[in-house]
Amino acid sequence: MAAVAADVLIPAANLTPRWRRPRRPAPLGKLTDAERRELEEIESELDALGVDRTRPRTRAGCPPDDEPCPWIGCRHHAAIEITTTGAVRLRFPHLDILDIPQTCTLRAANAGGMSLDEVAPLLNVSRAQVGLDEHRALAKVREGLERQPRRTPKR
């Protein structure tokens, strides 16, 4: 039996079988050849239909409120969510984009005050999760207000 020195450290990664190690995320922005060809086909179909593919820069450039928003990459679109780890999550995996009840969160905000029960189905989360998100958002607002210097009114 071979003696092992006490000061020799063996990294844990070398002891873990390769199939048990977490996978590294795929680099963002790199498309496979098949994905690139599919994207080019879709773009050519949209061009043939005469669809304007330039994303609006302001809310005024968005489609009317009665139409679903086609810009899934917009940060206000309700179809996807970017998690804190950077992963993309579909909020409505069981629905087609056109069947989502409200595709734009800005439109929902323009509707005015809503209860937790009204907001939960729009984001496909539970009422409790909406309450937690509201609590976190209000804490951030309070923290931001506390950091600002207080202004004294001029007389």
C-alpha cells in the first residue's frame, strides 16, 4: 500500500466523473449552421410578405394595443423572462405567442393599478410570487430614495 502525503491536495473536479460535472453553458451569440439557415429562411419569408422588421425604439412605434407584439426580444415582452443566472425562460411554454393574454408589460402598466390576482395570470406566476416581486421592487425604490440627498424647499 502506497503512503499518501498529508500535504498533497487532490482537486475535487478530478474525482468527479465527467458525466456528473455541470455542463458549461453554450457561448451566447453563436449559431449553428442549421440555425443560421433556418433564420435566413424565416427572414426571406418575412421580406417576401413585406413585414417591417425594424424594432421600434419608443412605445409610440409599438403595434396597437389590440394586436400582439411580435418583438419577443424586447425587454418588455411577456413571453420570455431572463432569470438571475442569465438563463432564458418561457413564461408560457404551453401557448403560442399569439395566444398569450398580454404580450407587452408596458400595455398592462398603462391599464393602471391592478391587483395581485390580475397580474399573476399575465406573467404566468402565482399570486404569492407577484407579491414577492412587488415587495422586492418597493424595497429597491425605498433604498434608492434613501440614497438621494434631501432637498430643502426654497423660500
